[in-house]
Amino acid sequence: MKGFIEFIREQGVMGLAVGFILGGAVSKLVTSLVNDMVNPVVGIFLGRAGELKKVFFQVGSAKIMWGSFVNSFIDFAIIAFVVYFGVKILKLDKLDKKKIK
């Protein structure tokens, strides 16, 4: 048991767990922001005031759901932006120093 507790302390498993949980919460928040605020504005500029996810063009019997792709890309870009600047502002990129024994 002692070895397990040392592993958790040394490897930062608790920090990883907290980061994972917060990442899920941020992801839900950003998805809501994109779906409820960004997409309607983008839809207005594209001439489609409805949901951006539902925009497609048809090639034969296939539907190319490009609106869904754009929606996912905007979602990813915002999350990447938040994570990048969150790490830089909190100086988390400087935390992982090699442990000298």
C-alpha cells in the first residue's frame, strides 16, 4: 500500500484526475457556447439562421454534413485556445521538472 501511495504522490495522479474532470466540464461548457451562441451567428452570416450542424449539400444520395464538421472544428478551436492560454497564464508548462534523486 505504501508503494501505491508513493506512486500517486510522485506521478501526480491526483492532478491528472482533477484535470480530467475539469476538462470534461470545460468541454461541456464550450460545446454549449458553440451550439447556443456561436453557431446561430455563423448561421446568419451563411444565410442559414437555423442550426449550423444541420447544413449539408447533397451529392447523389449522399449528404455531405459540412455544417457538423464546422461545428466540431469551432468547438475544438475554442477548447484548444482555452487550454493553451490556461497553461500559459497559470505557468503550468513550468511545473514538470525532472526530479533529481
